[in-house]
Amino acid sequence: MESATGSSHRTELAATLHRLRSTLARIKAELELAEVDGTVPPSDRLLAGLDEAFALLSAVETASQAATRVLVVDDDGRLAEITARGLRRLGYEAESRTSFRTLGPGEVLVFDLGLLPGLDAAARHSVRAARPIVVTGATDPGSHALASSVDASDYLVKPIELEELAEAIKRRTAEA
């Protein structure tokens, strides 16, 4: 579901950019034709075209600046909130929790690997479908295997750097 939402968003953004490019090309062509013909360009059509271009540009800016939603789940609620707060300062829409909840469309999951054994089969399936960014204090091969079992997109060892997490989130949203 996340991939479809992300893909749909990119498709819509690409279509809006295409309409913007077409509108600007039409304005340019009208100006060039008027120059070649030695006529006065049709200012009413040009102004209407510019209004349309500005509206499309606003739509593109709004879509490109939409905040990525992130759910930070850690058994240490204080650490989860500190991480979420840092992500909010970086422009993400971040929520902290000490237990897993169902994800919304396009939401990125940052998940403490230590919580995985306590999840039921349905929650474990949801975590796997989310391709979480795993954070953990464990560096042993078993922990790496556990992260692989939920198809983690990244494996970050605590204490994590906020910039490193932000880069992992960018990679995760780019693949959606």
C-alpha cells in the first residue's frame, strides 16, 4: 500500500510538472510568434497562461514540501520522544510510541528491534510490510538476521545520529 501511495503521489507530481512545462511552452510560443509576425502578443491569453503557471507551481511546491510522516517505536518512551522531537525539528511529522500501531499510508516506521519478539503474527506481518528502519543496541549476527526477517530497509545501531536517521528515512521514502 505504501508503494502505491508513494508511486501515485510521484505520478501526480510528474503530471502537474508536465502541465506546468506545457503552459510555459505555450506562453513562450505565443511570444515568439508575435515577435516573428511583428504583432502585439495577446496579453489576455498570456496573463491567463501565467496565472495558470503560477497555480501549477504552487501545487508542485505544496506537494514537494509535504512532510514525511514517521512513527518512532521504542520500548524506551523517553528515547522515542527525543528521536521524534529531533525529526520534527528536521521537518518530519514524527510521532513516538512504546508499542506498535497500524501505519497510515506512506508512513515510515522507525522500530526498536527489541520489540519484535513481543509482537503477534499480524503485527509482525505489518512491520515486515512497512520495511522498517531498525534501530537497536545489538550488533550480533542474530540481530542482523532478525532485522532481515522483517525486511528492514536500514539497520542503525544505537546511539543513532539524527542526520544518519534522516538519511535512512530519505532512502526509505525514495524507494516507496
